[in-house]
Amino acid sequence: MKKHLLVALAALAMTFGFMSCKKMGPLSQEYFKVTPAVLEAKGGVVNATITGTFPEKYLKKKATVTLTPVLKYNGTSEKLTAATFQGEAVKGNNKKISYKAGGTYTHRVQFDFKPGMEKSELYLTFQVNTGSKTFDLPEIKVADGINCTYMLAKAENLEPAFAADGFSHSVTSTQTADINFLVAKTNIRSSELDKDEIKALAEKLKQVSATEGSKVESVEISGYASPEGSVSLNTNLAEGREKVAVDYMNKQLDQIKQNVEIDSKYTSEDWDGFQELVQKSDIQDKALILSVLSQFSDPDQREVEIRKLSAAYKVLATDILPQLRRSKMKVVTSVSGKTDDQLKAAVKNGEQLSIEELLYTATLTENAKEKEEIYQKAVDQYPDDWRAVNNLGAAKYLLGDFAGAEKQFSKAMDMNSSADETNYNWGIIKLRNGENKIAEQFLGKAAGLGDKLDAALGVVYLHKGDYGAANKALDGDKTNNAAIGKLVVRDNASAESILESVETPNALTHYLKAIVNARKGNKTNLISELKQAVSDSNLKKRAKVDIEFAKYASESDFAAVVK
């Protein structure tokens, strides 16, 4: 009898408990909304807003409910910030919910993205406390996650900065010399030909004759007369001085067998030269003389007025006017360097080349391995040239040898920390290492690199979550990173257009195209692009868990591509 009574009491207790629980029974998914519906990482952080509703006559007056969002991923779970709600009769500081009318609430959660969260689910768990009892309600799945497409934008997609060479196929140089004449004379005195500047000009012409690939590019001669005396006399003098200088130069050119047409002219009265020399002089009446030049344009009147300044004119006649009785000679010569084929052959044969020749020769190939070999030779032969070190690092970067690139970039920074190229390359290495703040600092010192700098800053901004700044920096680019900038703001059409214009599509290009087609619901093109993308094992691994492909993950043809 006693045993039957205990069983009956237990059954009654269970019934009572069930009835009590029934009043606070399971909540359905329809009462909850998560924004965004698919969780998304931005700047390494996930933000979500949970909007919930307690239905009418649900939350008992003396009960509390603690809601805890739980993210489940990769065989583990992470509890997020909880929120507690209380009935009308509960004393406390939590949000009160009316039993009769029910109520709505908003709960915001924020957490750091961790590897493995790419494929995850957000659940809500509920713990009810009625004062005398505590029990759990069934958990509810409210969202999937986490979209981290922005993370596909990486420094590896960027072009490193190569320092420029100073090589030229033709190096030009200019030599000038003046032949001075006595007053009213046009003959060249032997003393003039003994001047250092005339000898230097003659020596330059001899070098042209002795140097292979060298030639005289141009010769200019101008004859002048000083502005005293009549215009007709001065015209004859200037013209005569032009002629004798041309004759002299033709003889020099004949000796070195250079056939060059001389560009010659004469100036009857060299008032411009006169004014320039007076301006540079310390003549006592300089200001007065310059004033005369500005007041009178007629040459004869100018001369009359200047002669009135008798003391000043004596100085002019001694120090200024003799310098204006001259012929100016200007010779431009050039030396042709090695041809591209000759440079490539020289590198291959191990011939000694100048640093400029080596740096230039490396630009003649698109093969990164060949670039690396040439820049290594440049570093071996010219270890103190920062450009060689920097460019060796850049070649290693293109080859994916990021450790080797970082080593060279560090050396280049030590050698020249002010160059745009060294700051930029150090910045993208730091960006690749995840040191975004440091990367941004160094990139900020590379302002002279223009579009290349914008491309790098675009990646920085994408990882910071500043998508507006990222797209501004990447505007006009036809690169994978530019397409990612459009994908993260759901501008699928622009992303697709950019991807079609990528100059050298790679596995990432096809992966991004697969994302576009997944969003468009074009399964055929999605599979086609993904087949080309999974040649990159990292992308193949990512595709298995990428929320962008969640709709197709269970389908056999998708599974076959990523298996």
C-alpha cells in the first residue's frame, strides 16, 4: 500500500512538473530574428543583433529567463553575452516582460572571429528560473555563419615595388665654350684656342672619335657683337664671328669624321647679354644703367644715354663689353649603350656589367626566377646599392618566398629608409604578417607610388572593415582585391565585371567568380569556376566550409569538386 502511494505521488509530481513546464514551454524559431541572417566577420569582429519576442501569457510573473547565444563550430561551442528577462513580480534590474501582453527585446552580441568559425551555427539556449525550480528549454538555431570573404584580400595578391634603374641606351652630354674677340675684330686669336674651355671642347670631340657607339648629336653656334657703335657695323661683326666659329667647328668635325649640320645664328647687338652681365655685376651705377635699359628701347638712344654716365661707361667698356664680343659654341654628344640582346647575353655569359645595366636587364624578363637570378648578381657585385637588395626581395616576393623577401626588404630598409619602394615593400610584408597597423604606417611613407600604394591600402582598409575607403582606394583597379571590395558590399555586378577584366586570372580569380555565381544561383557556372579554383589546395579546403557555397554544399557535383 505504501509502495503504491509513493508511485502515485511521484506520478503526480511529474504531472505537476510537466504542467508547470508546459506554461513555459519551448519557444519556436519564428519568435526570433538575427541581423544579419548570415553572420559576417568585419575587421576580424562579428556583430549580430538578435530581435526576440515573448508571446502573450508566456513569461510567468515570478519567472526569469536567461537567454544565451551559443556559436557552435568545428566540434566546439562558444557562449556569447547572455541576457536575462524577468516576469512582472520578480524584483531585479533585468528587462521586465508582461505576462499578459508579452514583449519584444533586442540583444546585441559581438565576438572575435576565430579560425574554424567559417562553418558555424548560432543557437539560443534558455534557462528558466521560477523561484523554486530551474530548468532548460530546448535550444533554437537562429543563424548560420560566418561569411569572411574579405579575408581573401591578401598582401600576396599585391605587386611589390621595384626600384628604378638609371640605364639609358643613349647617354648624352653637353659641352660649351666661348671664343672672345677684340673690339671690331672677327679673327680667332691663338690665345683663345689655348683656353681651358676650348681645349675641353676639343677633347670631348676626340673622345667621340675614340669611343665606339659615340657620336655628335648636334652643334649650335651663335655670334654676338657688343651694343656700342652703329647697328650696321655690329651686324657685320656678329655675322663674321658666327662664320669663323662655324669654320673652326667644321674643321674639328672633319678631323673626327662626324658629318653634322651646324645650327648657327648671330645677334647684332647683344642687349640681353649686356643687361644680364650688368645685373650680376657690382658696378656703382648699376641701378641707373638698368633704368636706362627699361626706359629706352631704341638701341642708339640707349647707347647715348649710357655714354652720358661717363664714370660708369668706363667700367662697362673695361669689364662688361669685352665679354659680349664672342661666339658661343654648344656641342651635344651621345654614347650608345649595349642593346637589349647584348645585355641579356652578357648576363648569361657572366660578363661584368654596371649596376645600372644589371638592374635594367632584369626588367627585360617577365620570369620571376630569372629576375631573382639577375638581382642576386647585382647584390653580389654591388652590395652597397639598396636598389639591388630591394629588387632581389621583390623578385623573391613574386616567387612566393616571403621569408626571403622579408630578409632582403629589411636590409634595404636599413640602407635607405626614406625611399618609397623600401617603405612600401616593408609595409606589404607587415600586411602579409597580419600587422595591419604597422603596415599602414609604412605604406603611408610611400606616397610617390600612386596606384600601387592605393592597391595596398585597399587591402588594409578591407581588413580594417572600412569598405568605403577600400573601394575608393581600389577604384579603377582590375584585380582580385578590387573585386573582393565589391563583393563585401554585395555589388555582385561590379565584382563580376572586374573579374572578367583581370589581366592574368589565377585560382583566386576563379574562386571569386564562383562566389558571384553562387550568389546569382547559377550552379553550372559555379561548378565550372570552382573546378579551376581548387587547383589551389588552400582554396579547395576553404570551399568546403565557405558559407558562400552553403546552398550547394550537400549536392553531389559540388562535393565531387571539393573532395
